[in-house]
Amino acid sequence: MPPTIIIEPVRPRTRTSDSYLAPGQRYRTHDHGEAYTVSQLRRDDLGLLHVTLRSGRGRELSAFAAQVETAITLGDLLPVAAEESLLRC
């Protein structure tokens, strides 16, 4: 008698991020311009992580998480502390 094969359904990924970015984090452009808040992290059908940033004026930007992390590493985006002072990574 052949062995019994049990097929389990594929479970969706529960992990949403391989990134240090998280909703609620705030960043300001390097020239002290507009501030942006990370509003959403989502994975596309290919498994790539996208970040949506929203400004105080309602402008939304969407980019790959790796692009945003690179901008932070290069100093193009600077983290903003709760008291509005700028921090360096």
C-alpha cells in the first residue's frame, strides 16, 4: 500500500517587513524641507516591500523599502525625533 500523502495549504506570510522601517516613523528631507511619515508597508505579488510616505500636506510617495533605506543611509532623509529635533543615523 502506498504511503499517505498529506497536502497542506500554503500559509500566507505573516511577516510584513525585512526592514527597520515602521509605520509612524518620521523623516525630513536633508535640506530641512518637508517632513514625511511612514504610513504603510506592504508586499507586492513578487514579495518586494513597498513603503508609502505621507507629508503633512497630504502628499503621498511610494517607493521600495530598499530605496528609502538607501536615502536614509546617504543622508537624503533624516529621522525626526518626537520633539522635532533632527537626529543623525
